[in-house]
Amino acid sequence: KKSIAEESNAAGGAPKLKESSSITEHLESVFGQAIASAFPEFRDTPVIIAPVNSTSAKFGDYQCNNAMGLSKKLKEKGISKAPRDIATELKGHCPPSPLIEKLEIAGAGFVNVFLSKDYAASALSNLLRYGVEPPEVKKRRVLVDFSSPNIAKQMHVGHLRSTIIGESLCRLLEFLQHDVIRTNHLGDWGTQFGMLIAHLEDRFPNYLNESPPISDLQLFYKESKKRFDEDEEFKKRAYSRVVSLQKGVPNSIKAWELICNVSRKEFQTIYERLDISIKERGESFYQSRMLSVVEYLRGKGLLEEDEGRKIMWPDDTKTGIPLTIVKSDGGFTYDTSDMAAIRYRLEEELCDWIIYVVDAGQSTHFNTIFKAAERSTILNPLTHRVDHVQFGVVLGEDGKKFKTRSGDTVKLADLLDEGLKRSLLQLESRGRDKVLTPQELKDAQESLAYGCIKYSDLCHNRISDYIFSFDKMLEDRGNTAVYLLYTYTRICSIARNCGEDFSNLPEILKKTNIVLAHEKEWKLAKTLLKLHDILIKCSKELFLHFLCEFCFEVCTVFTEFYDSCYCIEKNKQGDIIAVNHSRILLCEATAAVLRQCFYILGLKPVSKM
Ligand code: ARG
């Protein structure tokens, strides 16, 4: 396979580029070289490349906007040069590139880039031949802390958001070839276990020999909490169980495990339904490391006495909110476990990037943890990257916090069931139950239900709150999973119904060239080739709605193409009289790009729907 690098060498000493870098990155390197050779004193100027959004073809496809900035810099040195002249010089110094058809100066001093059709056709052929390949990025070892519900408590819609966003981020980063560690920081430790264990001992005295039949752990939790609040003797015993648990007394450990297992099973069914893969490493894992991180912080002189507690300030100014590292009763807190966890992840798991996918309500907590980790030299901001990927709350259609009609928190299993019910109704309303086999119908139903729930979460800017509405997410128009999945199914059916076999694409590519003559063919090709830019942007900024918007754009641009370009011609009798191979290949390339994006977004396309 001919790489961009090889092609550009053939074109004569053009920038050496990795074959899979994105168009924007390629152009950054081209214009970076132009700046360096035309204005060596400004060689470090960051290159500004923007996609051209104008529908008018005369402005080209991308734009370099560095001329105005350079003009200012020259002025500061007493040299006056008009941006347009600078743009002209930049243009003259651009090394030849296989991606570029031509460069033009426009407006006050923009350099407009017109992409090469030959390059686009060959990039799409490669995509069909070898599959969608990831852009080249610097590899990192990244831990994604997501989902992370709490034992014995309801896994709520906030955890659902974390689960959905976290899973997609993992898929994105894995596709970019990072070394990804998926971690479930389960809330499985802490004082609440004292009362749970004490209650278990009373309710199921035989728990050591027989698994207790706790079906409703939330109820069990409520009961034990009530006793804890009302019964002094119980409260005392609960406290003593906390101590024995932390010491590792076998009976208490056993009771704790039994309780955790009940929750674990519940969480697992949700994960299976939503196709989530995650490895559990709960707070309990850090018990010994909490002891050692406390010693470590004490040794650095960072712990301060505060009414019996040991606190730590995030920085030397001693402002903001300090962390509580040791409680006055000697116990540890959420802060302690996160300090132990960040240290373990950076020093023992040797990660150089940690992503916490947790609701926005905890942003102060994470900012404090990050600062404290830096202050105690656990974290080195020059080599480590840490992100709190925060998200807003889920609201009901009334704009208030998402609750059931009776005001209770919504059980996730019930929510997924409701999604299944609604998506089946949607399919039936389209008469699909009459054409699909029972298995096909079931696949379509699940794909729709879970796809909608995930997509409606991912397609908004995660930072804002979002309104959960089955009616909205099941609409078949606009930027919804339904629209994308239907469009995808339609695209797949084109090659399937053209009367020829398009299953062996490399074979077909030997005989067929991709032609990008029609304006809409060209537009579709350029849209598809934005994929790498989008993936890089998503992974830099950790936002997935950019990818959703891209999918939507691909689908709408595809529809424009399909409406104006015949892929299959039929006569009046409806017989196929001609098949446009190049266009079928464009359909297949579109399907391949969508398939890859869908995978990252957790959407499962079905071939019939
Ligand atoms: N269990 C916590 C909660 O439900 C989330 C944990 C997030 N991860 C972390 N390292 N603190 O709020």
C-alpha cells in the first residue's frame, strides 16, 4: 500500500508525514514548514488551520489564517508588510503535498487550500481496502475511571451517564491505539458497611454457611440505617464492625463480600445489557495504600491538625477547601481513597494519563485532589495528564431532576425496560414487525432502545444538564440514533440490492476507480475524510458530541449525494439497467466510516430494521 509519506516523496521532498495523520495535522505541517522557511525568526508560531464552512466551492476546503498574526509580529519589529503579501509568501514556500490541489490567496490574507481529488480517491480506496484506520497519535497509558457506583445503593442516572460516556471514551482511546485501563472505582468501602454487616448478622445469622437471600439491597440498607439511627446498642456494634472489617477479621470480610456480591450482580446485568466492559478496582483495594499515603503525606509535612482531624491544603496559599485525610476517629474518607488511588495509578500502574468520568458536582473534589497530588509530587504536570470529565445532571421532561412519577429515583433496569418497550412500539408503528423475523425484530428493538439511550446522552455537550425524553430520542428525524441507524441500514442495502456482489472490495477496487466528478460525490468524499480530524479533536478535548455531529453530517451529506447521484439505474419496469460501481463504493466507504463511529458511540447497527 502506498502511504502518504511515499506519495509525497514521489511528489518531491514534501513533508514526511505518517500515512494516517489527519488532514488538519498534515496541513499544519505543510504551513509550519512554509512559515519556517519564509519567516525563520517566527518558526515556532502555532499554525492555524480551519476548515472552510462556506458552501461556496470557491473558498476551498481549509484555510491557513496565520498571515494577520505574522504581520502584527513583523510590525512589532518595525517591518511593515501587508497580510496579503505575507500570505503570498507563505503560499510560495509551501512544500508540494499530495493532499493539495491548489492554494489561493483570499480576502485580507487567507491562504485557501483546495484538496486534491486524486488524493481523496486514493484515501477512500485505501479505506475500503484496509478498513478504517486510526490516525497516528502519541501513545499513552491511560486509565479511565468511570461508572463507579456504590455498593448497597442505587446505581442512578448519574452513574448511567458516567458509564455511557466512559465506555465511549475508552473505545475512542483504544481505537487511537492508546493503552487503556478501564477501571470501576466501586464505592465498596467505608463506614456504612459497619451497619450493613451488623444488620446482616441479625437478619441472616447463618450467613457464613448459606448465601443470604437479599433481593432488595436498597431496602436492606434502609432498614439497617433506621436501626443505626434509633438503636444505641446497634450503633456501637456497627462501629465495631467497621473496625473489624478494616482489620480484616474473616467473618466481617465474609459478610462484606456477601453484600458486595449482591450489588455486583445487579451492576453486571446493566453492564451486559449496555455492552460495557470494565474492571473492578473498588475503594477497598486501596485500604493498605491509604495507610501508606497517609504516612507519605505526613512525612512530607503536609498534614495539619484541625479539631482532631488531619487535613491537607491543596496548595501553599491554604485557601479553598482542604482535604480530610484522617477523620477524628482515625477513619479514612473519600479524599483519602482518591489520594491513595491517584498515587497507585501514577506510581504503580505507571499511567501517564488519568480520566475521571464523574458528575460536575464533584469538580471541586477533583480539582483539590489534582492540586494536592501535585503539591505532594505524586503528580508531575509535565509528564502526567489528569482530566475530570464532568457532566451535568439528567432532568425529566418537566425540567426537574429525573424521578419517577411517585418521586422515587428511577431504577436503571426499569429505565432500560421502558426503552425496550418504547422502541418496539416505534418499530411496530412503522409496520416492521410484519416484515422482520422475530429475531431480526428483537435485534432491531435492542439496537434502537440502547442506542437511543446512549446516543441522546453522548450527542449533547456533556457539561450541560440534559433532558431525558424517550419521545425525543426515538424521533426518526434530526440528530438522533434512530435517524443514524436507519440511514446506515439504507446505505448497506444499496450494495446488497444492486444485483452484483460487492462483498470483496479489494477485488472490485482492482477494476474500479473512485470518481469524484459530481459536486455531491466530492462533498461526500471530503466529509468522510474529516474523520481523523474529528477523532483527534474528540480525544484532545474529551467530548463525544463532536463525533455525533460528524455522524449526523455524514448522514445528511450522504442523503444529498444519494438524492442527486444515481447509484443504480432502473428502467420503467423496475429492472436494473446500470450500476455505477464508483458510487456503490462511495456508499460502502460511508458505511465503513459510520460503522467505526457507531462502534465508538456504542451503537449497534443491524442490517435490517
Ligand atoms: N462512587 C462515587 C460516586 O458515586 C464515584 C467515584 C468516582 N471515582 C473516583 N475516583 N472518585 O459518587
